[in-house]
Amino acid sequence: MKSFIHDDFLLTNPVAKELYHGYAAKMPIFDYHCHLSPKEIAENKRYRNITEVWLGGDHYKWRAMRANGIEEKYITGTASDREKFQKWAETVPKCIGNPLYHWTHLELKRYFGVDQLLTAETAEEIWQHCNRLLQQDDFRVRGLIERSKVTALCTTDDPTDSLEYHIALAKDPTFKVKVLPTFRPDKGYYIERPGFAQWVAKLATVAGRTIAGFTDLKNALQQRIDFFHGMGCRISDHGLDPIVYQEGTEEEVDAIFRKALRGGALTAEEIAKYKTQTLLFLGRAYAAKGWVMQLHLNSMRNNSTRMFKLLGPDTGFDAMGDYPLAETLIKFLDQLDQTDELPKTILYSLNPSDNELLATIAGSFQGGGIPGKMQLGSGWWFNDHMDGMIRQMVALANTGLLSQFVGMLTDSRSFLSYTRHEYFRRILCNLLGEWAVRGEAPADPHLLGGMVEDICYHNACRYFGLGC
């Protein structure tokens, strides 16, 4: 039987095959947004088995296993690694139609040379084969990154992080891949959440200054922005659930901030005023540094209170949101744009119904001589499958310039997820190939091939200014 993952996987026309094999396949990877551990990279971690590297922390797989009726002890619980792998192997055949089926077999093929389909019956053989390879030095974390042709990757880091592992990696001449931080200040944005005052105290300690009022907070955040910038950071990231906009004076926000530090109860209006002024301050700070601001929108997280109490966040109990978006987002972007302090911005929504909305909002704020200054972000989370990627690219092409798109990211905690770039590239090439076959685009491999190379790599390198 023909291998499921073969040379022309997902490539359904001659133009697509030429574009992928002649252009996309050779391009390196710049992974500008991920949740990989810089500690594991710095220490060049060796994984004990395929379960640890593949199932640990992967809430995509956990959701599928729960949907397949697998008990929690085999997912995040006390079962052995071998038992957890077996339950995943039993689930995989049920995943046809879900991108996990493609990702699973791409990862097995590209990293371990496995052509077999993963099933309950093949699990033992694949378990033994992968585990033997994982004991080799070139299957440690750095080897997996280098084998994936990654030139640079950007982790996701709290402003209070010491960045000690980024510092160690920057000083290590044996590892050529750039590992850069991303500034993720969500804990300083959500003033209403438990732990806010404790986070502010930690920020004060790290910044070496007292934080008693809102001006103190801004000064401390600016200090951390400067520190991150010195470590090569050029990107920020925000999870806004939801984005809010409420005008407020500096004096009002200072009083709100002091009230929160005292443990006082805040009104919805007070929370919105604090969040608005904080995000505006950060946006201006990013623009001054030439950073890119990423806004992740319209998710609803930790929907199961019972499981959140049991397992905590990021364990697979999230969903698409449908918060009001357009008016609030436009007010925020426009406030920065009025003073020419709107940074380069990537807009992502977890809800695909927002694609055209975000694409046209982005188009309202393009300019400054920057190609694709405002970006419609790639299909994110519940949308990083074939249909979601195509919908995102078609929306961008119809209302803006697909040719200036900065392309795919992994958004993953797994070092085996780099095949998602291959997956995206095959889908991109097939989409362009279909347009060419139907006469909607020139069947010119040189023209379309240059566009493919830009989207796969060059656009991101230019956009983030990291010289990769």
C-alpha cells in the first residue's frame, strides 16, 4: 500500500507540486510564535520516551482522547507513559478528518522515518522504534530543532522572567539557531484576576523599584521592555479575552490601580479603564522600539470550572468566543494611529467568522511605507487545519495582499510540531496551484514560486527585522 505521507501529500495538481518541491520545501523556518521551553533548549533535553515529547502538554491530543472516551488517568493522570501512548494510538484512527491525523503521521514520518499508520496494533512496534531513536544525541531538543531547518524561534515570556536561558543560549557558540524572547504581559493586564498584586510585587523585585502607583507600573514595564529588547526581543503578545476600550484619565487609572493593590473590589468600568490605558501605554512603547504587537482575540478559556480546578489552565477546555470586537478594536488601534504610535500589528481571532472583519480592519491602518504593516494572523488554534488555513488566506487575498503575509507559526509546546510548517506550505502551494489551474492566477512557477518563498520565510524575516 502506498505510504499515507508521500512526496505529493495534499498536492493535487501539477502547479502545486512544482511550487512545493521547487520552492517551499527548501525554505528554512522562522518560528515567530511558539510556547517552547527555553530551559529545555538551553539544557538540550533528552526525552525519556515518545510520550514525554509527544503527549506531555499537548492539549490538542488531550481533547481528542477525551472525545474518544479515554479516562483522564490515561491523559493527564497517573497511568504509565506506555499506557498513555497506547490510548493515544487507539484514538488516532478515530481522528480522520481532524488535523491531528495528518500531524501525527507527518511527525512520525519526518522525525522517526515511520511509514506505518499508528493504531492500537502498531503501537508497540512504533513505541520501541521511536524510543530507541530518542536515546541518540541528535534526537535531543537541539537536534530536533536543527533537523527542522529552523533559523530562529521566539518563545513566550512573562515580563518578570530573568531570561537566563536566553542569555545562556546567546553565549553558546555551538548552537546557531536564534532563540529570542517574546514579551507577554497578560498578568499585568488582567487586574481583576487573582494573583495580580503578587505579580506586581514580583515585577517590582525584578525591576528593582517600588511600584505604588500607575506611573510606577509603567516605568517598571518600560524597564523590562528595554531589557527584553537588549536580549533580541522584537515581538509582544497579548491574549485579550475580550478586548475592551474605556476612556479614563491618568488620575482615575492610578486610583484604580492602587485600589486593586489594596485588594479592593473593582467595577467593570474601572477594570476597562485600567486595561485600556495599560494597553495603550504598551502599544506606544512597542512602536517606539519598532516591535511587532500580536493580539490574540475571541477565545473563551477554561470553560469547565471543575477541570480548571483539577488541572489548571491550558489543558484543553477552551473554545471559540463571540465577543463584540470591531468597534472596540478599531477605537484602540485608532487611538494609537492618531499620534502615529501604532506599531506593526498581527491580528488573530479564534473565531473564523472574524477573518474578513479583521482583514478589513487591518486594511484601515496600513501605511508608513511598511509592507503588510497590519497583518491578518495565520489560522490559529482551532483553525490551524486545512479548511481554516484556506479560509484565512482567501480572506486575506480577497481584501488585502496575500503576497505580504508573514506565514505560519507553530504556537506549540512540542519540539515535534515543526511539521506544521510543512503542512501549511503544502496547503499554500495547493491553493495557488488551484488558482493557476482554473486560470485565476498565471501558471508561472517563477512568479508564484517567489510568492511562496516570501510567505514561507522571507516576509517574516523582513517584517520582524531579525535578520534571519
